[in-house]
Amino acid sequence: MSRSLSRALSILELYNGRKGEWGISDISRELDLPKSTVHSLVTTLEKNRYLEKTENSRYRLGMKIYELGMTYQASARLGSVAEPHVKSLAAKYKQSVHIAIYAGRMAVFVIGNKAGTSHVIFPRVGSGIAAYCTGVGKVLLAWQSAAHIEEYFQFEELQPYTKNTITEPQQLREELQQIRKSGYAIDREETVIGIGCVAAPIFGSSNQVIAALSVSGEADLILNKKLQECITDVCYAAKAIAIGMGYRGDEYSPL
């Protein structure tokens, strides 16, 4: 862990219920850090909404912390709601099934059921993977705001993982628009040659996308032999999970 990251986390850990607001001088004394260092770290945390400045120039926890807390709460519930659907897909296709959330401009896996494709090492639960070249990642990115997507292009380099990886921003924009229109995403061996994926969004009670569900495995099976069937099954399971999470909207296309 970098020293700056460690110090930033130490600042956040000061908000443990003992004290709701901290000033630059308070933090400096408590952590034995130079005021200039604290000011720089706090400014970064404020810019990213982890902290917010009060009228008396002190700092309290920002909305990003609340959002992460709500995401964690939803993820915990998501596991119990999604479990039967994840197991059902894994049993039918004998391939790996994942659910991921969007965090730090990455797709972070929160649920996984590995079946088949034993020669492929899939990311473990809790790890993140690039959003632009994965099924779950493209789904999660597609439902971000237009401003966020442009910011994504500004900070993320679209490096090629395979010859099929989309590395041109305009092409990816068009892909994301198509994903929102169709209601699902396909990973056409864009991360690993030989591995294909079908993914669909999971909406929450606020009618916002909270996660993405995918079936990943042998490209010939997923992208050819069983493609349409897999699209239908993944979209149906994603909708069922969404309803279990309190979703009552009409974003899903009729299946």
C-alpha cells in the first residue's frame, strides 16, 4: 500500500463515532503529520466526495462514504437474493457465473460460482477487473451518466488484452449505447481468447443499476452454440434478482 493511500485511510478512520468533524490542525496533531500533507490529502478526499467541508472550515464524512455503505448493504442482501439464480445458471451451462458491482472505474466481483472452464483462472470475489473489456464491466459502464463515461475515457487507457479488445473510445461509446438499447452485453473474447461472456444489468429499488450478472466460459458454447439461449436466461435471471431487490420499473425488455 502506498504511503499516501495509507495516510488517507488513516484520516477516514478518525471518523469512528468519537468525533464527527475534524479540522486540518486536529488531524495534523492526531496523526502526527505536517499540515501541508494533511491539507493535500483532505483536498483530494473532498474532491472525490469522501469528505465534505463544513461552514466552519472543518471536515465531515461525505456522500461517497454513504454511497459505499449503501452499496455494501445492497451487496450483502444481493447475495441471498441472487444465490438460487446463480446456482441455476451454473448448473445449466456448466460455466462460471459472476455478479459484479462498479467501484473505482472497475468491475468488482462480489459473487462467483465457478463451474467448468477449469483451465481458466477467473478473478476471485473481491477483486476488480477492467470495465471496458468485460461483459459485466461494459454493462456497469453503460448505465453510468454521460459525464462519467467521458471522465472514464479521460482517465482510463483502453489497452488491448486480445485482438478483440475495443480500444477506440468512439467504438466503445457506440458499444455502450447498444448495450443500453438491447439490455445486455457480450464479451467476444475481449479479455481472454477462448472465453466469451453474456452479461445483464441488475436494477435496484431506486431503479438504478446496482450490479451486473454474467455467464462466462468456453467461447464456442457461449458465443455460438448457446448464445441466444444464454442471453435470454441471463436477462431473465437478472430481472428476477432485480425484482427480489425491490425493483419495480420497466427497464427490462420483454423476454
